[in-house]
Amino acid sequence: MGQINVKPANGKLGILIVGNGAVATTFMTGVLMARKGLTKPIGSMTQYDKLRIGKGDNKKYLKYSEVVPLASLDDLVFGCWDVYPQNAYQAAVYAEVLKRHDIDPVRDELEQIVPMKAAFDKNYAKRLDGDNVKQCATRWEMVEMLREDIRNFRNQKGCDRVVVLWAASTEIYVPINEQVHYCLCDLENAMKADDREHIAPSMCYAYAALTEGCPFVMGAPNTTVDIPAMWELAEKTGMPIAGKDFKTGQTLVKSGFAPIIGTRCLGLEGWFSTNILGNRDGLVLDVPENFRTKEVSKLSTLETILKADEQPDLYTDYYHKVRINYYPPRNDNKESWDNIDIVGWMGYPMQIKINFLCRDSILAAPVCLDLCLLIDLAARAGRCGTQRFLSFFLKSPMHDYTKGEEAVNHLYRQHTMLKNAIREMGGYEADEEID
């Protein structure tokens, strides 16, 4: 074993969540219940997954926390922002994801998590009507108010470190603009000039987090930290960033199943994906401009796994379509349907159909936990900028498109990247090849 170059996970780790809806409250409630021994954090890689260390006679399989110093669940402290003023207990009950008997044992702790006023622009999420909102003259003032929130939270809760996690709604699609988004000085000037067209509220949260020395995770498909100006800021502040969009249901299936088709050298004619969803996320995504943001994120997965330039006979001109339908009776119990038209021997057609009746927040909560613990680890390891090893948890992993880099969406390659990074931070050799 080599030298571990990671600072210890001493003291409290604050987790400041943008959004206090279904995903955030399910995440917080699960952590609080798990540390009382009243539930198990099933689905969390940091709590369950093991990785191989060494080879031959020296080979052993260890949990992540046995390889690197991860923050303990006991050391997590939660805070949040939201456009609605209800505390985390009220919001958890309202979300109707968890049953009351799974919320009430930690009611006192949840009631103490009261959302700060959100930095919000209704043009970015027209379906949300909350009044717990900051009054900001400019985007720059929005940033300054958020920075003050972070400082106050850190001081009041006695946190040694803070991670900021976006678990709020999908914003309308913001196309990347080279005049605004490519250089940090241009981004700052646009914020000061109150350029509301090119500066989304999520960018203000990310800017505030990074300048206050907090890693930032983008859990929605928003244009936020996937722009060169934010990469520049992350380098300048020495902070890690990750995004974008939690990989939970359909895209998890896609990133795991597409490699089966590719590895078996079967052809693809088309892949149609549709979802029905009834929670607040579904309501927001019912607006075409917001759905466009999600569509771009979901469509990016297949094209980097089944590539025409590598297998022109198999993957030229397949048809890929993604749909999301708002259906209130289903609430948080999302249902995804995938119809896959594949081609076999001598060009004969076959079909695969996958029906995943999933619970959106139940799948997202452990992803939130893992991203927070691992990006905190990355910060203590001195890793700044885009954390590609966290691609495993994200639908549309960040990559440097300005240099022609392609995102890795192949689930098993992502898992290898994740394990290799943890090995390296633990002082071991990153000894798994990524083919």
C-alpha cells in the first residue's frame, strides 16, 4: 500500500440541498433512520459495495470505507433551500413516498430542517408557485445571498466541511453560449449585468458553493457546472464538481443493457423509451422547455455506447426516442417502458421490452448519499474540477466537449473508473483496465 494523500474525515459534514421535495426528504429521512438502526441504506454503493485490492495471494475485497476515509452517517448535518416554507417533516409527509411509520421516528430532527428562502426565477420552472423566495435585484446579488446562507449554515451547525447538492426541479433548457459560458470573467460579468437569459439560478448556487469552498453536485440535467467558466472556477477554488442528472431508473437500465447488445454484436434498429411520473418533477417536466433539458440528458446515453463509427453494420441510423408523460395518480412511483428493436443473424428482427415499475426517490436517495460522501472524499484528496469517476451515478456525465472528449456512459466502464479512483485515493494501484 502506498501513501494515502487524503485528509481525514474529521468533524461534521454539512449537506446543503437545493430543494426540499420528494428526493431530498427521502434522502434525509433514510440517513436519519439508518443511523438510529431503524432501516438499512440499501442501494448505497458507499455502504455496501466492495472492491478488490491487490492481486494473487494478496487479493482482498474491502468496503470503500476500509480503503479511504469516508464521512460517517453519524457526522452528516442537513440543511436546504426551497420555494415552499414547509419543514422537512411536513415535506416528507406531503411527498407521500415514505409511510408515516418510516418518518415519525425521526420527526423531531426533520422538523428542525427548515428551508432557507430559495434563489428562484419562475421563468425557469413556471409550474412552481412557492413564496419562500429571495428578492434579488440581480443574479450577482443572488450569488451573494447564497454565499451568506452557506456561511451561516456552516457556523450555526459547526460544520468542518459542506457539500452543496442540487435535488430541485429541472430548469428550462439553457443552450451553452460561448460569449457567456466559456470564460469565468464573462460569466461573472453576465451575473453582475443580471443576464437572466444565460444565467440560470442553478449557476448562482454552484458559483456560491465553489467560492465558499464547497464541492457542488448537479442532480438535474440543468446547464450549470458543465460549462468551461465553471471548470475554471472549480480549478481556481480547488473544488471538485460533478454532474449531471441522477441516474436512477430508465437510464440506469439503458446504460447497463445497451452493453449487452454491443458486447453480443447484435444490431439495433430503434430504442423507444417512455415514462409516466406524477410527482413535482413530472409536473415541471410537463412544460416543453423543461422537458427539452431532460431529453438532451436522456438521449446522450446510447450514442456513446453503441457507436456507428465502431460498428457501422450494427449501429448506423438507429432511431432513439425518449418521452416523459405527467400522470398525477402515479405520484413518485414512476413507470418506464422500453421497446428495443434489435437485429440478429442475417438481419432478422427481434424485440426486447422492459417495464420498470420503480420508485423515483427510493432510487435517487442512495445516489445522493454516495455522491455527497464521494465528492467530499475527492475534496479532501485535493481533486478539483470535474470528477469523472462519479459518472456511474449520473445520466449525462460531464466531459470536456471543447476538446472533443466523449462522456463514458457504459455502466461497467463507469464502475471500473469509480473503483480505480477509490483505489488511487486509498494509496493502492488503480489496477483495473478500462477496455
